[in-house]
Amino acid sequence: MNPNDNSPLAGPTASALSPNFTGKVVLVTGGSRGIGRAIVESMASLGGTVVFTYVSQHAEAKELESELQSRNFKVSAVQADVRKDELIAPLFESLEKDHGRLDVLVNNAGVTRDALIAGMDDSNWNDVLATNLTGPFNCSRRAARLMMRRRQGAIINISSLVAQRPGRGHCNYAASKGGLEAMTKALAAELAPRNIRVNCVAPGMIVTDMSQELRELAGDQVLARIPLKRYGEPSEIAASVCFLASEVASYITGTTLHVDGGMII
Ligand code: NDP
């Protein structure tokens, strides 16, 4: 760039170099715990009006809602199971009625049901695919309809290192996250003309309920594979999600950001 060139820059101006969600409506699936909870807290603290979902942990979700509301954050918790379209329909109807818009969707809700293939039940396969892949499809379809009207939006899908580096017992989870990364690229291409960006964040081993058993069973082996020699914190995933969802990342679409302490290497 020519330092004497005073012409306006395309993309974010200096004042827009940090993520800001003031005036934006954000939906985070699976926001009651773990990574989703950190995303809810970060986006609300950056000014967003955040609606988050949970499926079964009602008390935990309502506690988070009250705690954040007491800090004057605009947050609400809604029970909605992402596995079936009819179960998320009321959520999107009330989003439309209450806010008339959706700026950011974070498809975060996910589950694991690890098992070796010879012993994997149909229910383990079906539940993981329904939650981790059909769920983001269901929510993205309804979100896209809302976003297309205003010709703007950002969708962030939470994938996993396992999509690229699967291990034993992961065939259902790896298939769901690999499918999610492929869907991300397809939707990024399809929705770019409508100014809707679609990206993935792929966490490594993050300290949440989901990873607890593995950390307890194989902690030393896992740590040995992490170049930064520590697990990640949910807030470190939330920071990347806020970046990709914000105008700071206005020229980024169809990519996967690996947030894994270098495990992908
Ligand atoms: P947690 O198990 O801590 O939390 C999962 C969240 O998803 C909860 O809020 C849960 O709701 C919600 N959820 C589960 N099933 C459904 C459903 N059918 N409909 C709606 N919500 C649902 O998980 P993490 O925070 O660890 O994981 C978040 C995402 O990050 C997942 O997609 C996961 O695959 C991914 N990830 C996590 C890693 C890690 O090391 N932790 C590593 C790589 C990726 P409720 O509280 O009501 O049960």
C-alpha cells in the first residue's frame, strides 16, 4: 500500500477493527454450557441482542439468562431442539416477531456418542448426525430466509479438529463435522451474492463437559499432541467466533479457522 495514498480503504475502517454487535440480533444454539455459553457472554458483552437455545438443561440456561440480564446484557434463553425443523419453528417465529431480523447465527449445539463401528448403535449414528449436521441445516435454512431479506448476515458453524484428524470411535462425529465443513463451503458460495458470509471454527480440545471424560482418560496423551501444551478455554473459541461473525472479517467467507493450540499441525 502507498503510504501517501489518502483514498478510502475498502473493508473495515480503523474504528471498526474490533468486533461490535451493537444493534445486531444473534442466535446461538446450545448456549447453556461450555463453548456456547462463552459465545453468548462474549457477543452480549460486545453489545449484541443474544437469543440462545438449550435442549434439556433448563435450570442452567435460565440461571445464565438471569445472570447476564442482571448485568444489563440483552440475553434470552429458549428451549429448542435443533434436530427437527418443527421443533425450531417457534423459535424463528418469535425471533421474527420480536426483532424482525437476524444478523448472526452460531450453529454450536453438538453431541458425541463415540463407539467403535462394530458396536455402534443406529441411535448413536442418528443422534450425532441429527444434532451436529441436520441441526445446522435446519437453523441455517430458516436463518438464511431472514438474512436474505436484509441482504446481510453471518453464519458460524462450530466444527471440530476431528473433521480433519479423526480417531478411533469417531466415525459418526467425524462424518457430522466433515459434512458441516463441506456444507459451510457450499452455503458460502450460494449466499455470497446475498452478502451473507458462512464460516467454520474448528476447536481442538477445549475444557467443557463434552471433553471431560477424554481429558480424564487420556489427558497426558492428548496434551503431548498439543504444540501449545495446554487445553483451550471456551473464551478462546468465543473470541474467534466473534471475529468471524463481525464486520472485522467482512472479506472472509467459506473458510475454517482452526483454534486448537496447533494440534492440526
Ligand atoms: P457441551 O456438551 O458442553 O454443550 C453442548 C451444548 O449443546 C449444550 O448447551 C446443550 O444443551 C446443547 N445441545 C445438545 N444437543 C442439542 C440439541 N439437540 N438441540 C439444541 N441444543 C443441544 O459441548 P461443548 O461446549 O464442548 O461443544 C460445543 C460445540 O463445540 C459442539 O458442536 C462440539 O462438537 C464442538 N467442539 C467441542 C470441543 C471440545 O473439546 N469441547 C472440541 C471440538 C468441537 P443442554 O445444556 O440443554 O444439554
